[in-house]
Amino acid sequence: METYIKITQFLLSLSLLIVLHELGHFIPAKLFKTRVEKFYLFFDYKFSLFKKKIGDTVYGIGWIPLGGYVKISGMIDESMDKEQMAQPPQPWEFRSKPAWQRLIIMLGGVTVNFILGIFIYIMMFAAWGDDYVAPQDVKQGFYVVDLFKELGFEDGDKIDKVNGEAPVNVLDVNKQLFLRDVQNIEVTHSNGNSESIDLPEDIGLQMWQSGNMDPFTPRILAVLDSVLPETPAYEAGLTEGDIIIAANDTEITYWNEFTSIIKNNPSGQPIKVTINRNGNEESFSITPGEDQKLGVYPRAYTEDTIKISHKDYTFSESIVPGFSKAYWTLKDYMGQFKYVFTKKGATQLGGFITIGSIFPAKWDWERFWSITALLSIMLGFMNLLPIPALDGGHVVFTLFEIISGRKPSDKFLEYAQVTGFIILISLLLFANGNDIYKWLTGQF
């Protein structure tokens, strides 16, 4: 059932984005009296699930859910209609229109994507407000990975400022380190001393290559929230609410201290776990499973660890944060492209399974719209890439014509379209091949 919910949300989001993107091309084409022959959700190779002709346009739904398209008369696109292009230009055709009109038609789709992303974020702030964690509300400080300890950070540090400013949501610090230009972080150590620590220019790349994508994790107390049935911890007798006070005779206060001991425990060797249960101290000998896990989960967010604040917005108040959210979403997405062209980045490229997997297993409108806004902005940016067969490729050729006064030949545009199509199909096959490999190896 959970899989069906994910698929339903994915198809609903994808359909919405495709229809609105293609409307971005359709509406200006109609305004400039350009004939639109087809308007399709999904691709209709050989046959359609539904189609109906209204005026000059056939509206339909294809059976291949890889995108959608509008077929504009007199335009070299994925249809590769050479027969039409061999005929003399007609006044209603795309190629007969002034360059500035053709540019507007081609930019219409990505414009709608960006506007949609902004609109969704504005409405989300108005409908649900925003949750955030202020710097002072991470009560136990952060657990810090070794990569950052080498820079001078310590377990228990509280983050006060990032690049000289107090962060609105301190839990965003990992994303900022990875995708933005963070030059220094000011912290208060557990001994009360404050320090400003400078960061290397390539800190994001170091995080990527080392796999330390969450260098700062709020410390939580070692209190059990749940014990999974038929696991080593369950069989030993641990229960919800147990407070872990020692492991292998080493005193424990925080969950990361406990997991560190488990991680470093020799495979197959029992761990002595001492707990406080209702004021009574008890010890258990537990041998981790083959995955080196005990089968326990901690209480993550309690008042003595993290305080989550909430802010409500009126519609007018939500406009500025909505624009800001869309801006940083686009900027962060662009920022991660430098990692795609690394060896590790190539293996992380994902296709439809990866995208579908980010939707929640239970229907959650807030999460659905958040993901849809992200995908809309991603779609807008990807379509602006100067690759023939994408909107960005057409825009580049049209700008060349406007600047130089020379229009590329139809034969050149045909070859460029084929080249771009091959590039896109190759990327599509590679990304979805990665998905299939991950699925077969149990990484999903």
C-alpha cells in the first residue's frame, strides 16, 4: 500500500508539472497566433490512452510517463517532422514568427516552473507556517564528526553564528556547509568558551568525498524510545524508557557515545549495557546482530534536547519568505552540480525511482507540495541547460539569431536536435540504470 501511495503522489506531481510547463509554451504560442498541433501529457508513441481534437489542437494523454510535449507547427522539435519543414513556411508556423516571439514561446515553460515553485512556497508558508530551531534551542549542543574535529570543533559545541550571522534555523547548517560558501562558524564550546573557526574553501567537497554529509548532529540523551521485536536488545530484555548509563563499563550520557561503542565493538562480541530503569540499575550482555545493530531507537526530540519553534504567516507576510525559499532552493540545486561531475557524483545520479522514493509513504499534503515545488524549480533549471532538444538549447539558438542577425539553418537545427536527444536518452538510461542497480542491491 505504501508503494502505491508513493507512486500516486509521484504521478500526480509529475502530471501537474508537465501540464503547467507545456501550458507555458502553449499560451504564448496561441497569443502570437502560432498553431499548436498537439498538447500531450506523457508520450504517445504508436497510440494514446486518450485524445480529442479541439480546433487545430489534439489534446491527449500518452502511455509513456516520461514527460509531455506540445507540437508547434513549423518548429524542429522531438517530433522531427521533416516533411512539414520541407514545405514553404506558413504565417501560422513557429519559424515564421519574429525571433523575440519565438524566444518568449520557448521561455514560457521554465517561466511557469519558477513561478509555480514560488507560488507553492508562498502558499505553504501561509497555510502551515514554518518550523525552525533557534541556535540557543539545541540544548545539548552538537555531536561533531572527526573531519570537523580536526578543524577545531568539539562534541557539545553550540553554533552561534554562520558567516557572522545567527542562523534562523540552526539545523540548516549542514546543507549550508555543503552547498553554500560558509567561511567561518562561531561556536560556544561545552566549557563555555567561544571561538570563531575558519573553514577550508573546499569543505563541501571534503564532506562529499568523505561521506560526512551531516557533520553536525544535535546530541540527544541515551533514552530508549522503542525496541524492535525479535532483535538482540529485545531478547536481552531492554524496553522503552530505559536510560543507558554505561556500555562496556564506559559511562554514557549521549546517544552518539553509545552508538560509537557499538560501532567499535569487535564483531560477534557481546556488549555490556547498563541501564537505569525506574531508578534501578541493571546490566545486560547483548551480542549485536550481523549488521552490528541491537535493534533500539532513541527518543529524538524532547524538551531537554531540542526546542522546535513555529511561526505563522498571513498571506501577505508569506510572500517574502516564499520568494526567499524559492531563491535558495534554486541556488542550492545549482550549487550541487559541481559534485555531479565527480566519480562519486556519477554513481549517485538517480531516475524515476529515486524521485518517487522521496515522496512519503503516507499521504501528507504539506510534504507533497514541498516536493512538488522543489521538482518544479529543478525542472525549470534543467530545461534551461543549453542542450539541444531542451528549451535552453532552443533559447541559445534564438539568442544567437537575435544578436548576430543570422538564423541557423534547418539542417543544423535538425542535427542539433538529434544530438541533444541522444544526450538526454543516454542520461536517462544511465540515471535509471543506477536506480535499477540500487534496487537490485537493496539500497532503496
